[in-house]
Amino acid sequence: MPDTSPVSPAAPAAVSPSIWRLAARQMLRDFAAGELRLVLVAVVLAVAALSAVGFFADRLQAGLKRDAAQLLGGDLVINSDHPLPPEYVQQAQKQGLVAAHTAQFPSMARAPDSLGGASRLVAVKAVSQGYPLRGALSLQQTANSPAQPGPGMPAAGQVFVDPALAEALALKVGDPLLLGDAQLRIAALIALEPDRGTGFLSFAPRVMLNEADLPATGLVQPASRITYRTLLVAPLGKEKLLAPYTEWAQQALKDQGQRGTRLESLNSGRPEMRQTLDRADKFLNLVALLAALLAAVAVAIAARDFAQRHLDDCAMLRVLGLSQRQIAGIYALEFGALAVMASLLGVLAGLALHGLFVNLLGSLVPASLPPPGWAPAAFGMGVGITLMLGFGLPPVLQLARVPPLRVIRRELGSIKPLSLGVLLAAGGAFAALLMGVARDLTLGLIAVGGFAAAVGVFALLAWLSVLALRRLVPESRAPRWLVLATRQVAARPAFAVLQVSSLAVGLMALALLVLLRTDLISSWRQSTPPDAPNRFVINIVPEQADAFRQQLVKEGVTGGDWYPMVRGRLTTINGEPIAQRLAQREDARRSVERELNLSYSLQMPAHNQLAGGQWTAGEADGLSVEEGLAKNLGLKLGDVLHFDIGGQPREGKVTSLRKVDWTSMRANFFVMFPVADMPDLPTTFISAFRAPATPGFDNRLTHGFPNITAIDISATLAQLQQVLDQVIQAVEYLFVFTVAAGLAVLFAALSATREQRAREYAVMRACGASGRLLAQVQRAELLGVGALAGVLASLGAMAVGWALARFAFDFTWTAAPWVPLVGGAVGALLALAAGWWGLRELLRRPVMETLRRAGLL
């Protein structure tokens, strides 16, 4: 009889959750358990440091490009020591450009006798109609009144003057000012002059007049040294007109052989700040580069530790039916999402941090900076994703190959070292990114190459140290805790090498930044110390030398520079005329077409450094040449130079080269004779000193010696010192990020062997070891590993730091011999502190729980 009972409907097939849902659940669980915390922090720190520097550099470059015309006074400027032929302006107007003119030169201005008759060296500037073509001239009626935009050119018979000049001459707006043969009325005080520029003459107070009044002054003579500037601008939206005119002007200058004429750009401005700002920019890039490098180390270590802790979970997933492809997909999605999230957080943190840089350094740019662009954010995202996928994902993907049999056999499926191909691919991609971060080939090669070489050296020395441990610590005589600590380290040499190398890399980055930061800031401070000279006095004739120096002593002036000064023109090098020798090098020829400042002294100036050869006191035919001039002219030791000094020939052989810091606010010279006296040459003296704060000092000095030229650079010196403070603060803000990244490496390195240590401690406790003994073993191991890493890191930092200082930052640097000792002590203490924080609960974990986790029960 057939079975007519109803057939039960088949149970619906179980629908496995999607890989996206599994990845989301896994990520939430790992976050809740704190498994991803260290990886996230490392990537955020690296991206934040890179983005902060990138955002600031991008905005600064955009601001400089936008404001270049204002700083120059035009889109393009032709600078000449003689009036420019009319064809240059005619060609500019023909091509649709607008032109204006200025003429600048030094002279003496004075008050009428009825108003005191005081006089002062000034920088005269005659301007034409339409000046300034870019930017605006700000004027005020008194030194304390608010500045207001004013006309760019004074009316005929009037002048605009700096407040410092009005104060020095005891004049006010409306008073007459005597300039040459003309008497002009002060119409306003200059609060802001957009194209003020730089140079020695710019330290003098400004007197601005209408070019129509210039002939009446009688100051322009055939031999007058005047700088003529032709300012050119393109109409709004027609900036492309500048390129063909620039090309035409360059060719015309070359064809006509115009001497003393050049096209100006923003790069020629602010030379007194360029070296400091270039060094600061390089140091900020170095800090960001090292933060990224440290983050890569921290991510690689933390990811491997993450994978090690998830082996059992993945084995269980395999038992429950998940395929290798599904497990790989879960972790790829998890780390991909983590990479995007960490990179976004880092970019936002960098955007906020760069605002601090703008507040600190934004005053270096005359107007507000443009908004940040997208390029630094994209670069930061790229670095963050590369960090995570290149160094974090490869060890985690090994979880997909964990066999299901690991559930009962715990020794199977361990994480293996990455293949050479994977390491080279990730390392090569990241090294390319780091070179982009450095923005300087020398800086990038030294930093990246130095750290790569250091890792290999650290690993080799750590391996040798582990091999030597057993012989250095005899079991029969050493304390029990020391024997156990050394045997633990020697029992797992691979972990010991990883730990020491990782710690050493982190400590090396911190040591390198601390050492360079200290000496770099010190070199900045030394260039403009608080007691730096703020007065330069020239044209002191020999007959006044003793009386002038006595007057300074009477006024309370101490120290300072005092040198004879002669002006000479270089005519031949090794008998070859300058024009012939430098025929194909226009810039070099132009630098020596003018008269050079020469001097003589029995001893080399203390603020100069010997860069080559030997300074021999009293050598009659010897010459000491500034290193930069020698490089520009292609000079070498033994070359014979011939000078024309006031119509008198003078010849000498280059016997030494000097390194001169032209930003030092000291008296410096291109060429010096190592002799005590040169009585046959026309000589004046130059003095640089710190003026006392007593009122009327400058007036008393100029009244007593009316022929001298006294230049007050107090305002410029104060600006330099303010800028240095701003730069140093910016460096220190970013420095904190790299310190945090270094600490992340320390924590990751010590946490990498966490579970291994837990099993060892559990076995020893099961065998009767006390908690006190295990604490001693832990402290000994941490102190030893940290001390070794600290010594290695200090030696590596000294080597890389020397190379960076010598070839990238261009300053002399020598680390103290006690640095490795301090590095070892600091490394030991940091390792102990980080180890205590990361491993503190191991000694309190129940023995049975640890053994059960390890599969030993």
C-alpha cells in the first residue's frame, strides 16, 4: 500500500551572511576589543603630520604666487643701474602691458636750521605716475595714527617719509625737508610700502618724491649710483602677455650686452630670510618624513601582532565552513575601510594643525593666504592607504591560510615572514612616497637611505648581541632573575632581533630630531642673538678712528665689529680678463662688475669659518676669499687675483676660503688680506655694534662726526628675531607628532611578543616562580633591550644627523661623545615605561587561563 502521508516541506537552505556584513561585524568587534587601536593611531599620526606640512606649504606657495606682483611692485620688473632705453617700455606698451618707473639711491636729508638742522642718511625713491602698479601705499599723519590707503605718488613739491626719519629729524607732517638743493614739504608718513624690497640700502629710512621734483634736487649726477626700476603689469585676465615680453626682453638684454640690468622675480626678494625659511621648510619635511617612516614600522608590527592573535578565530571560521577566499575578503575589507577612515581622520587633524602654522608664520606673507587645495589631502590619503595596505594587510592576509586542524593542533598555521617580493614592493612604493614628502632629493636620500641601512645594521648587531648573551652571563655566579631574563631573550632570538631593531628605529628618529632640532635652533639663534649689532656705521676716515671709538666707549658701547674697508674691482683671474673668463656666465660676471667690499686683518674674523686652505697671518701676497664668491667664479686655492683699488693695482694669491653667514648681522667681506695694515690704499672703517637705549645717541654721533653714515637696523633685526620665534614654534608643534609616532613604535615593538611572554610567565609560575621574581625578570629584559636599542639608535642618529646637517641643512654639526650614553639610558627608561604600560596585566593574569589560551591544557 503506497504511503499517502503528506510530505514535509524541505527546510530552506541556510543563507550565509554576505562578506560585507561579516567584515563590518568583524571590524566592530575588533574596535570594541581594542585590537585596531594602535594601527589606527599610527596611520592617523603619519597622515596628520604629512597633511599639516602639505597644506601649509601649498597655501604658502599659492599666496606667494598671488602676491608676487605686490611684493615686486609689478608683474615683471627690469632692474638697472642706468636709465633703460625707451624701446623696452615702448615694446611693453605695444604688447598691451602697463609701465611705471622708480629711481632709488642713497642721500642725506636734513631738517632746516630753524628746526634743529639734524641730518640722516635716507633711501630716496622717485616714483612716476601710476605707481604702485600692484599693491597699495598706506599712509598716516602721525606715527600712532591709523594707516589709510593713499595716493601712490606725492604731489609736486611734497614727499612721503618713514616715521623713523621724522622722529630722528624732529619733524612732523607739514614741516619742510631739505633734500639736496630742494626744499620739499612732508605730506604724510609711510606706513606700508608694497615693494620696499631688501638690501643694505633698504635699512635706511625712506623719502619718496614725485619724479618731477628729482631734477631740482641736483642729486642725479653722471657718476651717481642710482637703481632704476621699470615696473610692468598685464591687464587683469591677460597674464599670458607677460611670457612673450619676458622672452623678448631677455633676448634684447643679451643682444645689446646690457651690463648691470636684470629681470627681477620674487626669488630675489627677502634674502635675509631665505636661508632660515629654507632650513625650516626642510626640517618640517624631515619631521613629516620620519613620522611616516615610524608609522610604517608601527603598522607592520601591530598588524603582525593582530594576525597572531586572530589565528584561533580564523581556524574556527574554517571549521564552520568559511573558505579561504571569504576570510581574505573579510580582512581585506576591514583593513581597507580602516585605511580610509584613518586617512580621513589624519587629513582632518592635519588641516586643523596647519591652522597653527598659518597663525605662527602667516605674517611672513603680506596678505591672507588662499584657501587650502585638495592636493595635500589627496597625498595624505595616498600615504595612509599605502601604509595600511602595504605594511598592515600582507601579514593579516595570511589568516586565510590557517588550516582548520589548528583547532586541535595549535602549532599549525603560524604567521610566516613576508616574502622578499612583497617586502620590496611595499618598501619601494613607500620609499617613493617618502621621497615625495621630502621635496628635496638630498634630504630624502639621506633620510630614507640612512634609516634603511640602519635597520640592517641594527638587526645584525642585535643578532650578535643575542648570541653573546649566554657567555656574558654565567649561570653559576649571576643572580637568578638575570639568568632567566637573558635565557628568555636567547631562547627566541628572532623576536629579540625584531624588538631591538624596532625600538632602535623609533629611538633613532626621536634622537635625530632632538639633536638636529637643538642645534638647528641654536644656529638660528646665534645668527641673530639678543645682543646682535643694530647699527652699522661706514665712511669713518682713518683720522677719526680713535676719536670715534672713544666716543662709543663714552656712550657705553662694548664689543662689536671694527674693520678697515676698501672698495676694489676685480679685473683679472690668473692674468685672464674677467669679461673674457666669464663671457658665458652672465650671472657670475655681473656679480663682479661692481666694486667689492674688501678688508684686511691680521686675524680671521671670529664669526667666519675656514672652509679651505690656511689663514697665514702677515702673508703679504695672500688672499682669503668668501666661499660662495669662489664657487660662483670658479676660483680655487692658488689662483692669482688682480684688483683695481682706487686706481691702484693690487695682486694676491688665494690661500684660504672662508664660510660667511650673510644673515648674521655682522661685518663681512668677500675678500680679505691677512695683513695688519695697508697704508698705501684708500681706506675707511666700518663699525657694527649694539647701540645703547639712551635717547639722542644717533644724533650725538652724527653731530660729532658729520661725514659718517649711520644705519639703524633695529626694526629689521626685530623682524628677523620675531620670524625666528615663529619658525621655531612651528617646528616644535610638528615635532610633537613625530614624538607620538616614535612612542607608538615603542609600544608596538614591546607588545608584539605579549602572548609569547604570557605563556612563558605562566609556565614559570606553574613551576613555582614567584610574582616578584617574574617582575624582576621583566624589568631586566626591558632595561637591557631598551639600553641596547638606545645606544644603537644614538650612533645611527649621529651618523645620519651629520650627513643631513652637512649636505641638506648646510651647517656645521658635531654631536657630543656622551650622546650614546644618554641614548642608552633614555632607551632603557622608555622601554621600561612602555613595557610596564603594555605588559602590566600579564603578571596578574591567572595561570590556568593563560595555559588554556596557549593550548597547553
